[in-house]
Amino acid sequence: MSAETPAADPGQFTHRRLQFRAWRGTRPFWAGLLVLLSGFPIMYFPYAHLQVGHLTLAMSTTAGAGSLIIGVLLVVLGVSLWFQKHVRTFAGVAAILLGLVSLPVSNFGGFIVGFLLALVGGAMAVSWAPGAPEGAEGTGAGQAAASGPWLDKASGAGDVSESNDLSGTSPANGANGRHSAG
């Protein structure tokens, strides 16, 4: 390296790290990572050969192709959780089901490791919800208590015409939840 070559900008690493952190915060990143990692033991163990001295133990099963398919699908679901966050519910449920199917098909789900990673990652994907934007107002605890359409009398939101309640049991119109027969 010559004296004329500029050194790497230390601020660039910080900028990239913060950029990745912002990207990671807008999607179910950890759920995708766990689902992605769950596919590898499920794919690997049915094709692995363990050497014990001169003895080779083959852990192959008759459903080796099924294990490969399950593992590849879990890896694809993990990547899709990263790049297509709107499929999080489908991908989470599919990861849980594939993890359950891997128990009888793939050496007890990759010796329980892949099974547990798929279950936890799938549950995290299903339960993940996007956060509110930073500039959103009215997200405090005091606002949450007065969020019903009939409770906010100061703004006029208690009118029956503005309510989305189609059951006719809103306290704003005097109904108490019981329906009359006539």
C-alpha cells in the first residue's frame, strides 16, 4: 500500500452497520435466520457418514430425498422471510409444518436440532408484526385506552354513523349486546 492510497473510511463501516440494522428492523430477520438454519441439519444428517475408527456408520434413510426436499424448502422459506416480509404468516406456518414432518422423515428432524429451529423460527415469523413508523403520533399508552369508536367523545368519533360496528350492539346506540326477536 502506498502513501497516496487513502485509508478505508471508518465512518463507512458504521454507516453500513446502521444501514443493515435499519433493514433488519423492518422484517422478521431472526425468524428467517432460524428457519434458514433449520434446513441444514435436516438436509445433512440423512447423507452423513460417521467414522468410528475403521467402522463407518451410515445414517441414510429410505426417505433421503424427502429430507433433502424439506431442508431446501426450509432454506427457501428463511430467505423469503428476509426479502418478502408480507409472506411471513404463510412462511411461518409452512416452516412449523415442515419441521413437524421432518420428525419421521429425517432422522428425528435432524436429531431434534433442525426440528426445534424450524418450530421456534416459524413461531417467531407468525408472531412478528411490523413496527409503527417513527413519526407516528398517538401511539402512547394513554391513546390506547381511548381507541374505541364510542369512547372518544371529544373528537365526535362516538357517532353511530362513523362506527364500523355492523352488529348493532354498540354502546353508542344504546344496545347492550342482546338481540330482540321482533
